[in-house]
Amino acid sequence: MRKPNYSYLLVGGCLLVMLTIASHRVLAQDVPATSSAPVAVTSGLSADMIFLKRFSSVESQRLIRLYQDQFELYRQTDREFTTAQAEYLQLGTLASLESAVVSSRKMMLDRCDVLITYHELLATTLVDSLGVELQLKQATLGELQHSIDALKQIRLEISNIQDRYDVGTINATFETQLVPQLNSVAYKTLSQLVVADLQSLLDKTKQVYAELKTELEQRTATKLQLEERKRAYTEVDAAVRELETQLAAVTEQVKTAEAFNWNSYQQLVGKLEKVYGGLGQVLTYIEELERDGNE
């Protein structure tokens, strides 16, 4: 008998683990309130903020490489900004103020570049996903594009910064107006993607189970074996129905939710981990059926 291929579940398991350990700060703009320092620009891109999905398309591979390059550049300019700001606070000279303004502008520009690429990567990944309903996908892609356009607009404003007052004004706009929008659409996209991925895993598991049942039915078996097999089918079918019910409820929650944030996303991942654990139990049943059919 042909041995079923379960390798697809390994990818799904790794995906959920990565989602569970993802940083609280998915985006650079999740920052504290502006301080009272003369050049007040907060930063804080997290090294593990990017959504580690299976980047398979040429475009997504291009974007992930671009993101990595931009992120390294951002880390460098962020350190330079921190140093320049500290020097101004210590020296208070016009020269140190000029250095702080220039470095803060460069850091803010690099931060925008990273975020633009991040949202483009989310959009490309969503386009590549087969498990998200078309209408929902189109609506979310529109929101992602709106975020990208907003980032490009504020990037243009940052490039025209003239003094420390411009820095404070633009950074305040970034934090109070743009941050909530970026966080919401990012977590909405991530939520849709992880649900779609788990739905794909469930569909593949059901396919493997159906193929195994077809092969078993073609083999000769005693009356006792047939009775045992029937009881096994009943257990597997019940487990699959329960998983379908759980996943359908989570899918509906994601489709109808009005707000998306870190807390809602973590709650979603917790529910999906439960479904994934149920998939593992179903696979255990399937492997038992396969072994019994070979005896």
C-alpha cells in the first residue's frame, strides 16, 4: 500500500510555532509616546517582526530580500540617530542639533521604507494565498494599498523636514494617525493568512484520509477486520467534523471582526493551535488505519 505523505503538516506546524513566538511589535510604528527631548523621534523595529510565511513566488522572494536589506540599513541609521540625539542632549550646540535633525530624518525615511516593503510583502502573500475568499481578499488588499500610499505620503513629508519642530510634528502624526491604521490592517491580513493556511492543511488531511479509505476498500479483509475498520472510520469522521466546526467558527470570526490588534491575533493563534492539535490526532488515527491495512 502506498504510504500517505504527511510532510505538508510539518510546514504548517512550523508556521504556527513561528506565529506564536512572533514579537509583540509586528511593525516599527508600534512605539511609545513622543518624549520631551528636543529631537523626539521614537523607533523600535523588531528583528523578528516580519511574517515568516512560505515565500514561494518570485515577487515575494524579491520583497523578502529587499526587506532584509532595508532592515539592516534601518538598524544602522537607528543607532546613528540614537547617538546623535544623545550628543545633542549632552552638548546642546547648534552643530549637534543639526546632526540630530539630519540623522532623525534619515532614520524616519528608512523606517518608512521598511514598512512599505513589509506591507507590500503582506499584500503579495495574500494574493498568493488560495484559501482566502476573493471578496475578502480584495477588500484587505485595498486596505493594504491605502496603508502603503499613506506611508509614501508621510515619507515625502519627512524628506522635506527642515528643523526639529518639523521632526516632532511629523513623528506625532505618524504615531497618532498612521500607527493604528497600519497595525489594524497588518493583523487583519495575518489573521486571514493563518486561517487560510490551516484550512489548506485540513483539506489535505481529508484528501489523504479519503485516498486511504479507497485503498483499504480494495483489499480483502475478514469480517472482524471490517467491523474494526468501520468503528475506526466513525472515530475519524467525528474528529474531522469537529475540526471543521472549530475552523468554521474561527473563519467566521475573522471575516466579521471589526478590530484587529495584537491581543485578538494572539487569541486567534491560540484557537488555531487547538485545531492543529486535533489534526495531529486525526493523523494518528490515519496512520493506525494504514498499519492495520498492511497487516
